[in-house]
Amino acid sequence: MALPARAPAPLRSGLDRSALLMRALGARAAAVWSQLSPQEAERLSEAMQNLPEDAEAEQQAVQTYVATLSTQPQTPMTAPVTIWDRLSQSEGSLVAGLIQKESPQVIALILSRLTPETAAQTVRALPRALATEALKRMLSLGDVHPAAITGLELALKTRLDQMSPARASGGHEQVARIFDRLDSKSEQKLLSSLDTAEPGAGEKIRAFMFTFEDLANLDAASLQTILGSVDRAVLTIALKGASESVTTAFFSNITQRAGDLLRDEIEATGPIRRSEIDAARAEIIELARRLVKRGDILAQDVEDELIE
């Protein structure tokens, strides 16, 4: 006598399959949770709670996920296709050496097309007077005639080897993005020089800047979101020698025990180079900016104060 055929498992929705996979992964899925929006995390948590306990289904979800990864075609790495891509992937000192004989207006245009990281490195490597003049012109950089862009690209191609254009962006906000990535010493010197050359420019640039000190002005929910997303080792280095306002803000949003452990870790790091601390703080600032853009945290507008 033939045994009755086993009924096929009911098809599950994509949300249910994701919930099974996340349940199976457990703590190993922490990195995935950090990438979800609050709404997505809430939906997924609810789906996980509503699913019945089914170890076999969870194991199947993991196996299906692994099998899907193994069958997906590998996306080939695309090589840089523009002169600006290649310059942005170069060391700032190399770019500075390449452009320092150009006029401040041309340097401003070049800086506006680089990534903020490379532009900051380039500004740091340029003579201060030249960097100040270039940033001053970048504040009012407008549309550039295509013929001028083409001529600049051809000139750079003869020195660096090939490529083509992208769109320039100037103004105080773009300059602020460069200053966001400078170390504190260079930032203060260049802002002072720029403010002298262009009165009022420093204040306008600072209005667009988001500094490590600004984290102290975030609300508790925003700080807790950052704490849940940042790498512990990066936070430990970033808080080394931080101001009282920043450390108070962070420590007031974790438990007493967690705060004691974090203080011990900071003390145990010993002396750390200023450049390492600046890099760690820049990483947290960039994280905060991404969270603001996604709407996961709210940036405090210093001009939007509450009146009792």
C-alpha cells in the first residue's frame, strides 16, 4: 500500500520568508537590522512574532538564501570612466601637485567636481593662500560653459591620462562638506583665512557644517539610533578627549554599567594620534548625516529654538 504523498508546504510571502531567515540568523543579523528603516524593522518584527515556531522552515529559509547567493551572477567591477572619478580616487597631494599652477578659479572648479574626501585632502596639501583663494571663488561658483569644461578636461587628460565630465557643485554647502572632513587644526586655520578674504563666509559655511560637537545637540532618540548603528571600536576612539558636552550626551543615553565599560575601554586605549581620533569622529559624523537623510534621526536646527 502506497503512503499518501506529503502535502507541499504552503507558499510564503516575501515578508514571511525574511522573518524566518532573520529568526534563524538571530544575533548574526544585527548588521541587517541596522540598515532597516524604523518602519521596515517594525513590520519585520511583527511578522517574526506572528510566525509559529518552525525550526525546519527556518533552516530551509537559510538554505534558500545561501543557494540564491551562489546562483547570482557576480557584478563586474566597473572601472572609472571620467577624469573626475580618477582624480577623486587619487591622493590629495597628487591632485594638489597637478593643479597648483592653475588659477584659483580653475582650482575651485576642479575641487567642486571631486569627492569631499579628496577635495579636503587637496585643500590641505595646497599652499594656504592659494587654497583660501580657491575656496573663496568656490563660494560663488556658478554654471560653467561646456567649452571651458572640455578644455579643462583635455588639459587634465594630457597630465593624467584620459576620461570625461560630470556636474560641478559649488557654494557654501559644498565648501562645508570639504571642511567636515578636515582635521580640526586645518579647519580652524582655513576658516579664519577664508573669513578674512571673504567677510561673513566663515559664518555661512559653519551654518552648513555638521561637526562632532553638534552631536551633543541631538535628542535622546537620535543619539540612541547612532549608538545602535556605530561600531563600538570607532566610538571608543572618537570619544577619546571629547568635550564634556559630547561625552555627557552619549553616556546619558546608555546604562550605568555600559557607561562604566565604555569609560574603561577609552582609558585602556592609551595615547592615540589626533589623526586617528579625527578619522573616527568623521566616520560617526558621516553615519549621522546618512541617518538624517534617511529620516531615522532629526538634526537640531540651532536657529529653530524653543521659546517658553
